[in-house]
Amino acid sequence: MGALLWAEKHRPRRVSEVIGNEEAVAEFVKWMSEWERKAVPKQKAAFFYGPPGTGKTSLVLAYSEERGYDLVQVNASDRRTAEDLRSVLAHATASNAVLGGRRMVLIDEVEGAVMSAESGSVAALTELVDRTSVPLVLIANDVWDQRLMPLRERCKLIAFRRLRSRDIEERLRTIAQREGLRVDEELVKTIAQRSRGDLRAAINDLQAIAVPVTGSRVVTELLESREVELNAFELMAKVFGARSLSDGRGVLTNAGLDIDGVMTWVSENLQTQIKDPKALEEAYRILADADLHLRRASRFQRWELMKYGTALLSAGPGIVKSSTSERGGRFEFPSRIRFLQQTRVERELTRSVLEKVASRTHMSTSKAATEFLPYLRMMMKAGDMGVAKSLGLTEREVDTLLSKAPELQVKHEKPEVETARPRTTVRARRARRG
């Protein structure tokens, strides 16, 4: 087994070697043909999205190698600021290669730009898309993050789906033959099925089990315990598609969300999946029972209760839905999670302020939030920045605190002069009483 990863060693060198996602491949080739006819397409950037290991990066690499493009490849996760991205890509997207060659730019893991969105990285990528004079390809697993909307609006979206097991099996057999590796046929099928459409994961598994055929049973047992992360929409399909408690077994184990995240997704999608009032009431009751078991397990460290909570959460809504024969609507991204994503920067800045206050005043952050922050905001609203400076608050932290409490704005107005009321005599008062 060589030092080079087989996923890299056996990466496609020609577009025809890319397996699966035929429609996506055809869309990309057609889009590139517009560039090659010297007719700059309306959408100057292509945005590949889909699960990992489905050939997104491999397609770009194979096309550039086959057609003789000078490929500039950048990982957005490694470029944490807008200035960094601009300095690396501004020249690459503005001109072709040296000596008249053709250039293409590939920006992988665009999610990295989302994670540092407060630094302006998404805005920098948007500028590059608008100004590029060469083909620009963006790649992400999930393109539907709200912060990526400016990019989605400007790019040609090309979706990649999970690969078929039989296609993965064929590629694994080819690689095994090239490496002189004898692999049991059942083992090849097991690896392909366990990969859940991720070719890179399957190739890595094949390389990891490069052992004689006699050890295949042990390897199969190891692969059966391999956890493959489900994305949230796949998870919802399994939860609401359950027909019995056994259908929900192991679903949450392979989820890419924590229990609270799963509870949020399920509860906010209940009303789009179950319309019948009585069934909906039953589903909410099941979720409440699940939450009760899970909270008790955590609070009292009674971990044996977890199995009851997870069983109710992973299968209960689906069982109720199946009793109504309802088809259900489209799964929606939870508003609570979207709100937390949109306010992440503000919450992080507020948390930073609380930590500074707590360290200087020797109180907990929760106490600082309720007993110190309101008065600090009032002082800053009134123009007194002395305490803020002594705490070492940054300009952004001060702006965040001020914007959070507009009702504390102190208005310096002249007090109204109270006009004297006319005095009434005793006789007049008696006259009014009759």
C-alpha cells in the first residue's frame, strides 16, 4: 500500500472517466463550451453543490487536465479574510495564463467563506464572480445557506447526487485490479453500500482493508459499524418515513446533528407533514415525552432513559403520520436555527463583552448579563464611554451593545414647566358639590 491516497492516485484524468451525475457533467461541459467559443456566458461562474465524494472537484480537475487549462485551485476554508481571497484570486480571475494559455479558477469548500462571513469573504467572492474574465467554479456541499444567496443569484447552479452503488462497485474493481489486490466480491458490494454514494469514502475503505481475501469477514464486520453522517433533510425523511420503532433504530446515531438540533428540526416540520389536528396533537405529545426522557437522562445522569427518548423522537412522528396516510409537504429549514445563524456574529460579540465584564468584576457571565450590561448600555447611550474603555471593549463590541437596546437611548430634553393651577375657593368647591 503506497503512501499516496488511492482517491488521489486513481482520480479521473479525463471527463469520460468521471462516473455518475451525467446531467451535471453535461451541464458543465456545455457551460465551458460557451467560454471556449469566446462567448462569455451570462453566468460567469458555475456553483457545484452536493454530498461529498460525488465527483465535484474531480470533474473540474479532469476537464482542466484534458483540455489543457492552467488551473488555479484555492480552498476557501484556508482563506479567512476578504483581503486574503482578493490578494490570491484577483489577478487569477482577471487574465489568462502566461504565454496565451487558458486559465480556470476553482474555489473549493465555499462553506469556509460562510463561516467567516463577518470578515466579508462572501462579498469578496461575489465581487470576483462579477469581475472574472476566466471560467470560475465554486464548490460546496450545501449551497442553500442564506448567506450564500448573493453567490447563488450570480452563478449557474449544478447539482451533484449520490452515486449509484453499482457504479462505485465497478470503480472499486478497477482500482483493485490496478493495485493487484484480490478482494472478495461480497466485500466490494459491502463497501459500496456502506459508502452511501460517497466514492471517496469507498476508495479510502478499500485502501484501508488492503489485506488478503481470508480476512474479508473481519473487514466486513468493521465496515458494518462505519457511521456515515446524514444531512438534516435525509434525517427528516427517515424520521417521518418511519412505520415502526425498529425503523428509527440507529437513525440518530448517524445524524450530523445533536439531539437538540434534531428536536428543533422535527418540531418545526411537524405541521408541514401532519395536517390532521388529532394526529398533530398526538405527535406533539410524543415529542414532549421524548424531551422529558432526554432531559431526565441528562439532568439525573440516568443514561438508560436515552433509549426511550431517542426511540420516540426518531420514529414517533413517522408512526403517527403513517396512521393518517398523509403525504406531507416539503421539509423546511427551522426558523430558529436560521435566526441563530443570522445573529451568530452579534451573539459572539455579546459573549465576548460578558466574558470581559465577568473577569473584571468577578461575577458570572449570566449575572453580568442581567445586573451589569443594562447599566453599561445606559451609560454608553448617554455618551459615557469610560467604563467601556476600562473593560477594553472593541469598537465592534460597543456598536453591538448600543444597537441591541435602542429603548435605552437617553434624550436630553428640557423639562416641561409645570403651569400653576388656578386656586379654587371654599365657596366654589361647595357650589360644585351642590
